[in-house]
Amino acid sequence: MENTNQSRNYNKFSIGLIVGLIVPILTMGIVFIYDAQRNGGFNKFLYLLKEVNENADIFVYYILPRISLCAIPNLLFFFLFMRKNYYQGGRGVILATILYTIVSFIIKFT
């Protein structure tokens, strides 16, 4: 039997928003570490990131798609919140995903 006081602690908009903002950042770190190992080591990856600062096209065509894909794990947490009937937390995750989408569009089209 689930303790209702404990379930109320997780059914908060702020908890969902924090989860929705942190999960893509953690996923981004994992993706970038994987890319660094796959593309010839971490030094080459750091060189590529240095080139990003000098050339915005590399950012738009290399990094932005990966950042956009890193919001996908939010789906898992959204469905977890919905399965537990934590609707306020689910709303927070949705807002965080929408914010990531808006930022991605702004970066892509400016």
C-alpha cells in the first residue's frame, strides 16, 4: 500500500520541471562522451567543440540535432508520472520539453 503523503511529494509541478530539465542535460553528456569515443578520442572531440565557437554551421548541423534528441528521454519520465497518476509532475515534464523545443527552434532559425 502506497503512502499518500509520499506520493504527494512527487506529484508537484516543480519536481516534473526539474526532472524534465535535468534528464536531457545528463543524456547530452552521455551522447557527447559516446561521440567523443567514437570519433577518434576526446582530444579530437574538444577540437571539434573549439571549431563550433568559430563556425556556427558546425553547431547547427552537428550539435543541435543531438541536443534535440536528448529531450526524448523525457517521454519515459512523462509516462512514469502518468502511470503513477502524478499529473502535476507530468505537466512539468511537458513544459520542460516544450522549452527545449522552443530553444532549439530559436537557435536553428536565427
